[in-house]
Amino acid sequence: MQIARLYRVYGRVQGVGYRYFVQHVAARLGVRGWVRNLDDGSVEVYAVGSRADHDDLSARLHRGPSMADVHAVDVQEAALEKLSDFRIAG
């Protein structure tokens, strides 16, 4: 069963390759969705996958790439969108 979640990642997550890290992780997991920087310095991730995929993705979002310093990750259930891949958005 596929579910969708919206993650908001806080900390030093812009300018450190975080979006590319998320795109790589999502591709390896087979998760569809997108990632984008927000004006307040956080990163937003929309992801569609199984519960197990989300468990793996969430754990990796909390760690991030080596140059990142993740302080918090908020998550909420989201409406399911039909997407074919995972991309870096705007």
C-alpha cells in the first residue's frame, strides 16, 4: 500500500547538498516525489512509498549528508499524488 507524507527538515540543510542527497536516497528506495528548499532555510520533502520506504527515508532525512546538521524533521500525512519519479523542485 502506497502512502504519501510531507516532511519538513530544519537545521543546516541548505547549501550542503541535502536535496541531492534526498534525491539519491529516494531513487535507491524507489520512492516518488520531490524535494525543495524553502525561504526560511528549511527543506520540504514530499514522498510516496510504502510504510517501510518511509521508515527508511525518515531515518536518512534525520541524518542527512555529512555536511548537514539536521535539528528536526516534522512529518505529516499528505494526499496521494500520481508521480513517476523523484525530482528536485524549484
